[in-house]
Amino acid sequence: MTFELPKPPVDDADPKALAAEILRSLRYRIGKDASVATQYDWLDAAIQVVRDRIIEHWISSTKQAYEEGAKRVYYLSLEFLIGRLMRDAFSNIGMLETMRKALAELKVDIDVIAALEPDAALGNGGLGRLAACFMESMATVGIPAHGYGIRYANGMFRQEISDGWQVELPETWLDHGNPWEFERRERAFGVGFGGSVESVTGEGGRLERHVWKPTDHVLAVAYDTPVVGWRGTHVNTLRLWSGMPVDPILLDRFNAGDHIGALAESNMADALSRVLYPADSHKAGQELRLKQEYFFSSASLQDILQRHISQYGDLSSLPDKAAIHMNDTHPAIAVPELMRLLMDVHVVDFDAAWDITKRTFAYTNHTLLPEALESWPVPLIDRLLPRHMQIIYAINAEVLLEARASHKFDDEGIRRISLINEDGERRVRMGNLAFAGSHSVNGVSGLHTDLMKATVFADLHRLYPDRINNKTNGITPRRWLIQCNPGLTGLVGKTIGEAFKDDITRLEDIDRFAADAAFREKFAAVKRQNKVRLANLVNERLGIKVDPSALFDVQIKRIHEYKRQLLNIVEAVALYDQIRSRPEKDWLPRVKFFGGKAAPSYHNAKMIIKLINDVAKVVNRDPAVRGLLKIVFMPNYNVSLAEVMIPAADLSEQISTAGMEASGTGNMKFALNGALTIGTLDGANVEIKDHVGAANIFIFGLTADEVAKRRAGGYDPRAVIEASPELSQALSAISSGVFSPDDPERYRDLINGIYDNDWFMVAGDFDAYAKAQRKVDALWRASPEWNAKAIHNVARMGWFSSDRTIREYARDIWNVPA
Ligand code: 26Q
């Protein structure tokens, strides 16, 4: 017997019918009527109405992939920095405007309830946001894909600024429930830790296989969130694991009087999905972190294998039907875990298991910074995951044999290829493990990929020369243009038609309007509106008044020495000095915006936040500045704040020390929204320059090669500082306490770091940066030219869509149609 289920009842284009449906949802799902509904209830009710449509597409997408026997992509990531989902889902499914009207019928303002939705901040920065853009693009281009990660109860911390210092507070994004997720209690897998490995022998005492007997157990329970692609037809799944105790209270222990011991597993399960590690590219080698990595890798692999076996019966076809992607090395323990599941559970021999593993996995590297390359002490892995340690040794033997047989390496080369670093305390190099276990290893920009081949992975690249490839990052133009910048989207649509929404490279059609004075005026008017919106927010949140006709100069990203917020603020100090000493010059009004979080354990990054706030306090109050320079540190930078700040920016600061920013993706978001970039030849800035044209971007400073040469010897930062009066003056002002009269020594060490070593080339690039900023001033005065260049930027950014990136992954790495 088959039943015809009632489909969501009404015409999606009819606001009145939708309003009735929202009321119905409010009544029967939330149990309220309009007279007592809170704004949160309206949000929930509205989401549920659209969610019903999404579920239809979700079920049909899933069915279709199954029926076609399609190869699936599994994206393993410890971070998904999604932000809010409502606008994204409503807009992609094409219901944003009708829902706005339907809610208005009910006297509810969609923008008000949209702002109540908490950010899903399950990520630190670029890597996590990239995973979110990729999920949306995979749904858009119709790839059957699952994202796998952890459902952190506390995502990224909330940042407050107290007396100029960063204070970290827990963010509880699930407090009001989460209408987007579906708990799947039946999808739960056991994950073990500790214990020992036993051998199973068969006839004649022959070793048959190994069995790991863990001592500690937790359950991973699945929570699914639908991911809606553009136009809504394809919907994928983001599956996040939450830790649950196997047995809420181990009764036997409890009864034996060991109350604390009885709760141990319950506490561990809780801890596993409690909190996201807030360290990005900064050392944080905690045991709990390794446990999180294994917890989600193991649960995901068990889920993937179960799905594969139930559809195809055995695992030999796994590489043809599943592409498992590792977002950095965070899931690298999945390599020995798949080997273990194949050998110990499914009784596949080592050689066959290794072949399946390599053909199934691929790995993306996001950083070359030595302090961010993951490695775990051998004794720690041995204790938590003894069977995995054995398998890692077996893989290592295989790789080192191949290396020897190639005759390409001396003993030093072999040591560098080894999965085990033997210098000092022995540690497993997770990058080498991920590399060895994958058929594809990619970088995230052209320059970054070249540097991977030349530095960190030089030896592995020699051994496996076909493995490293480049996939320059991208961003989803749905969130980062259509949703966050309705003004510009509307103007572009009116000018060149709506086709760019389905093929973002069609933005090129507005290039010729850069020469059209009337269009430039309209473009400038949109930008101004966006700046007014930001100015209002700044006034609301900080009580600082900024003038929307000033140049809005924005640097928003994690606070890190290599990203050089310090270079930016030192230049601001130099400018401040010049404004005071040459008041007669016609200075340009400029507002320097900063935003970003520091890893809680990263001392210098926290000092940089305090310095920005200290400088802001002095500069913003000084009557001699006459409002020509304002400095604003926006607290708690997150996805939702980015969606307001990026469309309002005139100037995008992308000023990392060349060779250190793997790609950057903020750089792409700004240019797409009509900001001009001031930046170094680093990461994807290089490719942005190639696409927008050298005349439409402000490039300055040392190249990656020049930085490397200087570091190799002969660089004398003291001499460089002494040769630059502006820089000397600015550094000594900061160092001597001009901005910290309450604690004159506060910045002594931070600034001495520049004099003594200047690893990040703040002094080395200062003059070039200051000079580039004066070119910015000159162009800003010539406003038609500025606007023309900004329009060229928008027009030529289509290539940086994550749809393009994902199609390249699909073709070159995953071997799936897209
Ligand atoms: C590792 C071990 C223990 C705890 C934390 C971590 C950890 C967490 C996050 C290490 C690194 C990260 C994040 C790295 C990251 O965001 N990298 C950025 O990735 C972007 C997407 O490719 C690039 O655009 C940026 O250039 C890169 O910095």
C-alpha cells in the first residue's frame, strides 16, 4: 500500500496563503496563537514553513543519489562556520521576498526576527568559513555530499572588549533550540579510547587479525542540517556528531560506591562536543583536541562504511562510490581509522586496505606556519589509540620502503619523509600521514601550492610528484553578494539583467558601465547606503560617530602577527603624527575599522587588540585631529558582522607578510562588494591582481622570495627603522607609552620584537605600505576613477566563486560529475 502524503499546501508566491500557513505552524508546532507569540516564536514558525519545502527537496535529493548509485563526497571538517541560516535558506529556495510580505501581513518584520537567529559559529576563521561556502556550492552544483563535523555546544567564544582588552565569554547558540537540525538518535556509533590490542590467531597459531579492546566508550549521535543550494532543488546534509554516554550512569560502578568513576564516561562524552578549540594557526596541543579529532573521524567513517555496505554489499568498490575529503589534518586520524576498520573489522589485508584508503582520501592543506602544523606525541597516541599507533608504524614502514626504493633520498631525506619526527620527543606528523594516505593533496592558492612543493612537502612531493595540486579558494556569491548586499545586487540586476545570479561570471557584463558616469553615481549611492548602515551600527554599539563620506578602511580577520594588524595600526600612528604636525595639508577623512578575535593563549595577538584600542582612545579624542582620522575596533567579529562590514568597505586591508597567508577569502568578499584592495603579493591576492588588473589594486611590499632572502641573512630591522623617520617616530611613541600612560611599559616587548628580529617584516614593509596608502588617498580624491576601479573589481570577481572551486575539486580530485 502506498500513501500520497500531503505536500506543503499553498502557492509559494502568495503572501496571504503563506501568512495563514505561518499562523498554522505557530499554532500546531509551537502551540501558541498570535496574541501571545514572541519574536522568537515567529522566527521559529516562519522557519518551519520554509523548512517543509526544503525537506521535500532534501528527501528527493537523497533518494536520487541512492537510485543513481552516484558517487558521494564526504567533507570531513572540525569546523563549519555557517553563520545564520534563515536568509540563506529562504533566499536560495526563492521565498525571501514572499516570506517578507507574508510576515508583514502578520505585522512581523522579517529583518527583526532574522537578527534574533544566533550565528552557528562552529569555526575559527577562514578554514571553517570555506567549509560552509563549499557545502553551499556542492548543493548548488548538484553534487551529492555530506559534511561531517562536531555539534559543539559552545562554538567560537563571544568577544567582549573591556578597557581595551579582549575578554572571552562562552556563546550558547543552542539556548533557544535550533529549528534547522534533526536529531537522529538511531544514527549513533560507539567510539572507543584507551585499552589494548589483542591478536586473534587461527589454525596453527597463525595471526589472523588484531582486535582493539578499548577501555572507555562514548556514543556519537547524529544531528542533521539540510544545506540548500541555489534555486533550492538540490539539498545536501551537514551531519554533526554530539557525544553521549553509552550508559548514563555505569550502574555497577555506581553501586560499588564509586560515584566519580561512574560519571567519568558521561563527563567525557559531554566534553567531546562541548567546545570548539579557539586556536587558529596557533599551537593548542591538548589531549581533548585529539580525542575530538578521533571521535568525529571514527563516527563519520563508521557511518560512511555502513551506508556503502548497505547499498553495495562490500568495501572493494568504496573508492568508486565515496570520496572522503580531509579539511586540513584535523581529521587525519581517519587514515589509520579506515585502515583499522578495513583490516580488523572487515578482514581486508593490509595491501588491499592501503590501496582502498589512498584511492578514497584526499587532503587540503591550509597553512605552512610551523606552529600550526599538527603533530601529536607518540606516547599520547599509544595510550589513547594503541591500535592506530601500530597502523601508523605499518604505514610508515610502507612509505619509507618506497622512499628507499626510489633512490631519491639520503638518510636526512628519509628522516624528513617519516611520519614520525624523531628529533627530541617523538611525534606523529599529521601532515605527512594525511599526505601518505591520500591520492590528492591540494593547496588553496597558486602561490601557497608552489610553496608547499618547495618547503614543507618538498620531499614527499619528490617521492609522489603527481599528488600535489592547486585549488584556489572561492566564496559563495549567494551569501557574499546576493544576500549581504541587496543594494548592489539590485543595481547590477537592473543594469545587466538577472542572469549573473545563475552564472556569476556574467558579472563581467557590468565592466563596460565603469565608463558610464550615471552608473558610477548609482554605484556610489549604493555604497553610501551600506556605509550609513555600518555607521549607525557603530554608533549604536560603541557610541562612536563616523562620517559616511570618509574613506572606510577595513581590516577584519583573526588577529595574528603574520596578518599584520600591527603594520596597519603603526601606520595609523604615523598618520596621526603627521596630521598634527602638518595641520595645513588637506588631509582626507578616513575611518580605520578593525575586527577580529585572538586565540585566548596568544599573548601578542591580545596585546595588538589592546594597542588598537589604546590608539583609538587617544586619536578619536584629540581635537587636533579634527575628525580626520577615526579608529574603530568592532567587538565580536563574526559572520553576521562581516555581512554588514564588507558591503560598506571602500578599502580592503590584505597585508600579510608575503608567503604566510595560504589564500585569504575575505580578500575575495571585499572585492566582490566593490572595495579596492591594498595588499601584498600573498595568497590569493596574487590571483585577484591577475583578474582585476594591476591598475585596479594597490600592491605593495616585499614578495615571498624577498622575505625568504631577508630572513636567510643580512636583514637589519634596526637600520631600516632608523632610515625611516615616520616609522621611528611611531614606534618610539608606542614603545614609550604615549598611548598607554597608565602603563608606559605595556608595549615595550611588542615593539622590541620589531627592532630585534621583525620576523613578520613590519619594519621591512612599512615605507612601501605608507606610500601605497598615500596613493589610496590620491585616488580617493579622484572619485570617478575610484568608482570605476571598484566597478572593475566587482565585474571581474566571478572566477572567485566557490562554484568554480568546487567544480575543479569534482573534476580533478573527487571524480564526480558537477
Ligand atoms: C589545530 C590543532 C589544534 C587546535 C586547533 C588547530 C587549528 C584550528 C584552526 C589550526 C588551524 C585552524 C585554521 C586555519 C585556517 O583558518 N587557515 C586559513 O584557511 C583559509 C581557507 O583555506 C585560508 O584562506 C587562510 O589563508 C588560512 O589562514
